[in-house]
Amino acid sequence: MINWHEIDTVLLDLDGTLLDLHFDNYFWCEHLPLCYAQKHGVALPKARDYLMKELSLHRGKLSWYLTNHWSETLKLDIVELKQQVAHKIKVRPSVRPFLHFLAKKNKQRIIATNADLNSLRLKFDRTKIDLLVDAVYSSENFGRPKEELGYWQDLKTETAFDPRRTLLIDDNISVLNCARDFGIRHLLAINKPDSQQPAREITEHQHTEYFDGLHSPGAC
Ligand SMILES: [Mg+2]
């Protein structure tokens, strides 16, 4: 499926790729509406509607990923609320063996994530997954999200990755499309980013559910 001889660098998304997206979906769709309704004294369905509308206005923009933006907008401490459900932060199956496999193959392992620095602290505290990669870059560092071409240019300037010898693994199709337009040659989508949701049908990109097949004894 992947010809490792053609790859020097692996860019790894975090949420939905290395970590179970269930935490994020649960937080934004369940926990936050409940907390918002309690804090502002509105009914839960009304809180849910308001949050979904507000979130959709920012989807794909850097602000969508910034906890400080949402703390100010919603008048709630988002980091503290995330901590309340942090036990749901989990590494996806087969991720740790896959990262060890990449190290053995001398591939550069870089987390390239839209998660902001507050979220990274929380997620790395729980999982220590940052100890299994060579570098971590948040889109907050660059001031633009992975959905923008400029992000990939900034990351290339910072890390000197060769787009023709790089594999990006991500669950966000808009991000994969943008990376393809930038010239990243090897792309792999995750079709089941949330363990509690069914697998999605993906037509635009090569895709997988887990990493088992990528680091089997036969992987070349
Ligand atoms: Mg993701």
C-alpha cells in the first residue's frame, strides 16, 4: 500500500489520526452544550443550536481551533472544561507500534496539527505521544490552518521536508486536498477517526482505518 523506499518524512495529523476523535466530538457536541446551557441559563436544545451555528461559521478557519477564541466568545473556560472530560483522550489502536516502526525505518516523524497549544498540552500530558515523534507543529505557530496553502509553505520552510518524498496521514479531506495542491505526493486518509462512529466512505484519497497493515513484517 505504501512504498516506504519513496518516503523520508511522515507528517502526522493528531486528532482523528493518532488520537481518537471521540474526545473532541464528545466535548463539542455533548459536554460543551451542557456547560453552556448551565452557565447561561438556557435550555439544552437552544444551547446546542446556538453552538452549532457559531461553530459552523468558523469551520476550516484558524479561529475554529483556538481555545482562547472560544473561551472569549462563549464566556467559558474551554481548557478547564476540556480537563473535566480529559479521561476520554485516547491514542488510537496500532499508533504506538506504527511510530516505532517509522523510527526503525529512519523516517522523520512530524506531528502537523491544527490543535492549538492549549489543547496540545492537555493531550500530550495524557498520552505522551509527543515523545514518539521528532517534532510537533501547531497551526497556531504559523497563524493559519492546514486548510490553507500557506501553512504547508511555512511548514516546509521550518522543517525542509521534500513534498515529493513526504507522506501525510490525516482524517480531514479538505486538509488532504490542500496538501495535494501544494505538491505533497503521498497522502493517506483515516476513514474511522472516531471510534464511536461508523467508518466513512472516502473516494478522493487512498485510505485506511488503522495502521496495522502499514507496519506488518511484509511492509517494504
Ligand atoms: Mg484530524
